[in-house]
Amino acid sequence: MNNNIEVLEEVLDVLEDERKHFLDLVNQNEFRMEEINSYLRELSKSEDEDFKVFSPRNVENMHREQIEADVSEKKKYEEENKEYLKKISFLKKLIDKVNIVIANLQYEEEPDIPEENKNEDKDTLESDHIAHQILNCVSFIIPDADRAKVELTALAKKLSDDTIYRK
């Protein structure tokens, strides 16, 4: 049974690495989109007053091709991020399921011990799982604050429900 847990932990590491890879890609795209936005803002601010008075063209006409290319590039990054976030969400679900299987295998592997100790060990496993979920949520805070808030709220509700049922 211990080999099964080791294999699942290796799978878990691969899934975590893949999730981090996609998070890095999202962050890179976000950074590039911010660069494009900054460039476009500066372009509209940098139009010289003399140029405005003496030229029949505005800055958008002069730099139309560059602006269109930048807007197109930004749209491409936004679409990529949507796909990456879907993959991240899917990987998160897989990670959670693998963690549950690992926890169940570890629980089944325990020798027969008094019921009171089993409950304590079960509480420890649940605490470890919750700690892992919190760490996963922390990784969402920067790229997806709303999702982190939803995940943490659900976790807090689960904790409060579990506390009520234990009393």
C-alpha cells in the first residue's frame, strides 16, 4: 500500500508542477498585457501639442498599425489566459482528488488502534488536507483573487460546519 501512496505523491508532484507552469504562463501574459496597456497609454499622452496644431493627423492615425498589432496581441493573451485558467482549475480538481485518495490510503493503512486515537488521526489528516487547500488558495491570490476568495470562503464554511458537528 505504501508504494501506491508514493506513486500518487509523484503524480501529485507532476500535477502541482503543471499547475505552477500554467500559473507562470498566466502571469507572463498578464505582465505583457500590462506592458501593452502602458505603451498605449503613453502613446496617447505623448502626442506633441505642436503636432496637434500643425498636423491634420492624430496620433492614432500615425501609429494605427502598431496599435492594431498591440490590441490583437493583447486579445491573444487574454484568450490564452482563459484556456490556462480552465486547465489550472481542472488540475486543481485533480490535485484535490489525489489528495483525498492519499489521505484515505493512509487512513486505511493504519493498524487497529483505539477509536479515540483514530478520530484524532482522522482530524490530523483533515487538518493536513485543509492546510494543503489553503496553500493552494494562496497561489490563486495574485492571478485570480476572486477564485481565492471563493475557495477560502468555502473552506471556512466547511471548517465551521465540521466544528458544529463535532460538538
